[in-house]
Amino acid sequence: MKQMGRWDRILTEYEFNHLRPAEKSLRALTSLERKVAYLEEMAVGRVPFDPAKIPMKTRPQLRSFEDEPRGMWRWALPAVDRFDGANHKLMDRYAAAIKSLRDFASSENYQDKNEEPPQDIVQLKNIISALRKQNLDFLERIDRLERSLATARGKS
């Protein structure tokens, strides 16, 4: 996951409260896009899931779901995920993905289709996840260094 800005990381309540309104909106929209893409990946079988526990199957669950490594953040405003709102195309994709997941979960043979991935794939996914976290840490360090440099230049 590519970090998009200072808002696209784990934030304290203080940091979140001090984001500009545009950054808060961008954080919610980017998170919605990532959540929808993740559900679509599940629906086509690229991400394993437990059919008995479909995540984010309601709008409140979608809103409150968080997955920090994937940059999926929660938001509070229901307007972000309204079917007749500004993000209606994303919400149509969300509805289609949830329908596919529910249809799959209700099918008689879902157990055959939902096999565990081979162990080497699981290990590679763990490595990728660790590298993504490391990259985010590096990007955060770079951001802090650039801010420090800008501050130092301003004082000289």
C-alpha cells in the first residue's frame, strides 16, 4: 500500500483532529476505495475469507472497519458511504461485492472453493506485509526529516 500523505497512517486523536477538512475527506474516500477493492478481491477469490464471517457487510460495519496494514481507516460521517451520495459509484461496487460474497457463502460448495493457500504463499504475503510496514516507517521518517529541514532553513 502506497502512503498518500500525512493523513494516510495511524493517527492519534490529536493528530486526526488537527487535519485539514480536505485531508479528513481524502482519508475517508481513500479508505472507502481500499475497502471496496479488498471486498472485490475477496469476491473473486484472490483473498481468502470465512463465508460465515463476511466483513463490512453493512454500512455501519464498513464505516467502522479498520485494517491498519492495508490503510483502511474508520470514518464517522454516514455521507461518505451513502448509495445516493457523491461516492455512489464506489457504493454500487461495494453492494455488488457484498452480494457476490453472500451468494458464495450461501452456495452449497463454498468449502471446496475456499481452500487454504499454499504455505509458501502465506509466507510471501507475510513478507510483503512486513515490507509495506517498513516502507511506511521509512516514508514517515523522510517526512519528519523534510519538515525538520524546512524548519531549519526557515530559521537561517
